[in-house]
Amino acid sequence: MAELSLAPIPPEWSPGRAISEVPDPVWADSLANAPVETISAVTTALEDLVLATPDLRVPVVDHLSDSRAKRHLSALIGLWRTLGDGLPEGLAPLRHVLNLSNGRFLDPVPVVEGSIDPLAPAAMQTLYARLKEEFGSVPASPRLRAAAVGSRLHALQGGVTAQQLEAAPLDGSLAFFGLRDPAAAADFSAARARALIDDGLPAREISVLTAGDPRQIARAFAAQGVPLSGMPAALPQRDIIGETALHLTLAKRPPTPAMVLASLALSPLMPWSAQTGRDLSESLMGGDFRGAILTATPAHKELWDDIRASASSLAQLRFLLDRICDQLAQGDQVRARLPVPPGEGAPDWEAILRGIQVMPHTSAEPDRNLEGVSLWAAHESPWRSCRHLIVTDFTDGLYPTRPRANPLFLDSEIAALREATGLALRGRAEGLAQGLSLFDQQLQAVTDSITFLVPWRDLSGGRLQPSAGLSLVARAISGVEDASDLITDLSRLSPGDWPVAHHHLPPLAEALELPEALDFAGQDLLSLRRKDDGTAKPQSPSRLETLLVSPLAWLLGEVGAEDMSWSAEELDVMAKGNIAHDVFEHVFLKDLSIPDPDTLAAAVPEAYERALIRHAGYLRSPSWEMERRGLEREIMAAALRWRDHLLALKAKIIGNEIWLAGEAHGISLHGKADAIIELPDGALLIVDHKKSSTSGRRKRMEAGWDLQAGLYRDMIARPHRREGDGMDPLIGRKVAVAYHLMNDGGLLTSGLPLTDGSPARDMGDAVNEGAVEKLAERLAELGAGRVVLNTSEDEAFFKKEAGFTPYALTDGSAFVTAFIRQIEEE
């Protein structure tokens, strides 16, 4: 169109820069908290608005009454005016054509009669009318249902949403198979195409439909030696330059998320090897930020120190970024993406972050040839017909494509704007209609058969569901109670029953029955971890709790083979507990009087801020404000309740976060007690603060399966002394234990006689009988070199009989789960 109309070269279309430079009040707050996501959403809404205008010109909406819809629409129009004559890619020549007088085209451009999609945007419908007015139309080829009459595919080609579909038994025109993941689906697709070609079908008569990254398809078809037509000339590429610029800026702004540093460690622009980057990222996610692995190369260690260093001024930021980029591959391009202004003063981080452009994954235009298997994209109309179609990802959200909401307008607002202005913006209803129409077009382009493949999981292991289109297709098949019954799960069939051998499996060795235990005769399993002097490191209460539940999980921890998966920071129970413990340690100080409410009101926020710096710096960013304030309120309420307990017990705090060392059950122990308080009669109460509620801990203590607090009492009874250990005030005293449950203020004690009206609840002296008995059994097994494996009954036992969730089994590594012996129920 541009060539035939001699359209001028269009100006640049860069809404992201305009959105960042002068944020409209409509999206200013969102832009400050999530710049990348906001720019994407506003750009999408603007492009929808452009296509909704019949002449691709800025509309006038001054006549609208004031409302949320008008404010949002006016903001988009203002942004469009800021961009001047720019238009989204491909639309500038169309606006030129719409304004071109008759007789100015180099060649006639007639349209195909009736070819305009009724759901096409207003701009496209205007273009169709403009060309038809000057050049007329040519008749369309008759659209017949291509499949054999009576086949299930032929029934669907009348429209998957038709009110009446003729149902009949499933035949060879449709097939449904479930596979493990997209990689297995790609292998099956390639093997299926190879089998059809070997049977004499030309490759050009086969099509493959996919929505995702085509790299799996390219790999599988190359392995089968099957040519593809429609594969991009270059596969999608990430914008490594933009990503590195964004991560470097985030690393300079305190607090720095651990995953930002891990991403930089893995960046291919770094001067160290890929394996070094992987090792460094693992240590980062484990909490070690020093980069000791880089010490052997001083230049790399200096670079890492610069990456970790935060910047408090623009001058410091420019200095650090210049030094870092000098050491990076393509560092000059990274530096060019960093919009750091000149001058002095503190950096405006939000403005700098908004100015960094990270381009979406880019790929070249499809490279189409006549003889290869056709590759169709799920979001496009078929570019040629075929006899056999293979849908590689018939999963939820595709076929039809799940409609997206308009980023700035409610569906009701879209309807009101259409009525008032004629602008046909896209909402969910329009998106759903477009998706169903596209699905119909894809079905109608096939003459013989369609094979639908349903991957059960994505490539990261997340579970997938079959497409909503499965229910639409099932309407044409009789005798189907549940649409999912149509899917044949190939993972449950032997390879001999597969419709096509999509990959080769080596013969499986006969599965051996798991033993009751792993035997390490002659090995001192309690001495696997050693100090520098060669002596065994002591066990901790938390390690012994793991041993109680799963000796194998304990063993993996002893040899450093725990699960190493990592993810972005989240405010989970562990993080909340660490922060709350830190606050209590610095608010309820030893040997001082119990603070009054006013003192707590001032001290808790200060201690909370310091605790965030030490344990969860990410919570200090604006995007975590709601969670940060909510946790602060929880901790303040817990502190006030703990104050009431201390006053009721007439207790004095004599220690916080005290390291204890001693012997219990024949082994050395060490651990940190959260708090030790002295009661009026001189007795000690060892307190374990738990960021949880009372009911769970009470059930465990009632069942006699509590362990942790009692081990601290044992360490005081049989201490291992060292100079300056601070245990002198604890020796020779009567000791009781307690759990303070921060979420609801419960206080559960053992070994402490309570007076009438005490807010605490005495759980008796038998709170650990079952746990101690089991622990003695476990330690005896280890002494004999045996690591007893869990059985399928253990999880239910710990939950129902022992009263607690065995996290070593439920949240442990897949390795632990794989070695659970199955026991049939009687």
C-alpha cells in the first residue's frame, strides 16, 4: 500500500517516551509504581483508540459530560496530540491513502467482495470502503465447508458457536491427545508430520498451529528433518541491553532486590563465565552478597563491588555506571540506555527508571516457502489451507484467545462512548467475538483432519488446563459426558499404543522396591558437618525437628544438598517472622522496665524500619506499601499483647536472642533463644516467639509432639560453657518454656505453675513425650548408620496424630518425595 500510493516515510512512533516525560494524572501514580507495565498498558489503550477512529485522526470529545470515561479518553487524546503525526507501525501509509484523491495510485487496488471482517476496526473498514469506491471489487471464491460431508470436522466448520450442531460419534477427522509439556507436544507434532510425509502426503498439505515461542517447534522439526514454512527468519531475541540497563539502575537504588543482583550475575554481558554467573546467582539467593567466588579475579571482584554499591547522588550514580559499563560487553550501548541527568543532588529514581526502554522480544518476518509444513500463528488468520492441521497448544486462554480487558475503560464505559462518540473501542465482548471468529477461520481452512494436543504443564512445571474451545468442539460429538474425556493421555499409554512414536525411550530397568532405610555402615552421620578444628558441628533444634519428620531431608541438609530453587522476594511466614523477632529484640530490652504503650508507639516504628533494612529491604519500596503497613500494624498489636503478658507475669527480661549451647539426648546442641524472662520466684521462662496463631501450636503440644522449646531447657540444664557465653545467670535455676503466638497473642507454657486469672495457658509437662521418644529412635538409627525412609502414611500421621504439618515432607525437595515408600492401606 505504501509503495502503490507513494506514501512518505512516517515519523517515529514512541509513546513510551511521551508517557514518561509528562505523566498524565490518570496514570501518574501507576507509572511511579510500575513504569514498564503502565507504559505497556497505556500504549495498548492508545493503539486501540487510533484503530477505532475511521480517519486515523485525533477525535474531538469536548461534548462529553465529565466522567471517569471522559477523563481517561481525554488523557489518551492528549497523549496522541503530543506524538504529533506519528502512528503505530503500518498505519501511517493507510492514513495517507485515506487522504489521497482518486487517480493517484500507481496501480489499481480492487478489494475482494465481502472480505472485510465485520469485527475489523473502524480504520480498516474505512480503508476497505475507500478502495472499493475507486477500484471496485472482485468476486470472492465461494466459501464451502472444506471437510468431507458427515465428518465431525465438517460439522464444526459451520461455526463452533452455531446454535445447532449435528452430533455424531467421533471419527478420524478429529483427535485429542494429552502430553507432558510443550516440548513433548512439539516432538509429537514433528513425528506426526514425518509419518504423514512418509505415507506420501506433501509437506505443504500439513500445517502446525501454535501460540507460543516457535523455538520448540523449530527444534523438533529439525530433528525429524521436516522443513517448515512460515518460521521467522530469526527467532525471538531478548533486549539484553535494555534489561541490563534496567537492572543496573535498580541495583543502584536502595534497597536492591536480591533477584536484581542475581539477574545481573547471570547477564551474558558480564565478563565472567556462564557457570561463574550461575554459581554467583545461587549464592546471592542464598543470602550471601559478597561475591567471594570472584575473588580469584580482582577485576571481576571490583566490578561486583561496584554493582552492589548503592548511589545516593547523581554524581555518584554517573561515576559508578561509567565504571561498570567500561567492564561490560557492549557497555557503551548499555550506558546509552541510561538516562541519568547532569547536575548534583539526589537521583529522581522514578524518572530515571521511566526513561529506560526495554524492547519487547523481537523476531523477523516469517520466511515462507512453497514446500514446507505451514506454521500458523494462533493470533492470525491461516495464510494458506491444508489437509491436516496439528494444534500444538490447545490449552486454556487459546482457541479462542481469552479476551483482555481494555486497560483504561470498563466494558460499560466502552458501550457508552460508542453511543456518544461512535468510537468502537475494544472490550471483552469484542475480544471474545474476535477470538471465536478467528478460531472458526482456522477450522475452516482444513480439509481432512485436525489433531489437538493438550500439554498438561508449561516448561516451568506449572499446571495447564485444556482450552475452553474443547467444550465447543465436543458439542459436535455424541456420547460425551465430559469434554475432557475426549483427550487420550499418551503418558498413560505404552509406546506401542502411541498413534506415532514421537520420541524414543530406552528400555526401562525393572523398578526396584525402595528399602526401608539407606545404610551407611561405619559412617558417623552426626559428624558430617565439621568445624575448622575437625570436630562435629552441633545440631540445632530446627535441624532435629527436620530429623523427627524425615531423616532423608535431614541428611540432605547435612551434606548441603537441599533444594536450590529460588524466586523473587515475597512476604512469606519466614520473612514476617524474621522481621517481628528483630523488632521484639530491640524494643523489649533486657534488664529494663517494660515499656509503656506510648513508648512502644514510638519505638516499634523505628525498630521496624531497621528490621526491614536488615531482613527485607524490598518492603521499603513504594510497590510494597500496603503489605509494609499491614505488617507494622500486626507487629505493633503483638508488641502490646506481649507487654500485657509480661506485666501479668511480673516478669523481667534478662536476655534476647541468646545463643545457648549444651547437650541433650547424647548429642551436642546449639541454638538461639528468642527471649528469656525471670519470674518473681526466680524461675526462668524460655520464650519462643512464633509468627502464627495459637490453635496449631496448642494441638501439637496437646498431642505431646512439641520439641523445640524443650531443647533450649535441656541446653541450660547441661550446658557447654565458653568464656563470655552469658549463661552464668541461667545456671542452676528452675526453667520452664513458653510459646508466644504473635498473631493472636496466645501464650502456651510448660513447666510453669500459673496463678488464677493468668493470661497464659499451661499445657502440662507432657508436651514433648511423643517427640522425644521419636527423636531417640531417630538418633539410635543414625548411630547405626541407618537413614530410615518415609512412608506414604507419615504425612497423615504427623497432621492427624502429632498435630502439625510436616513441612520437610509437604514442602521438601522432589528428591525427598521420590523416596517415600508407598504402603497400601489395609
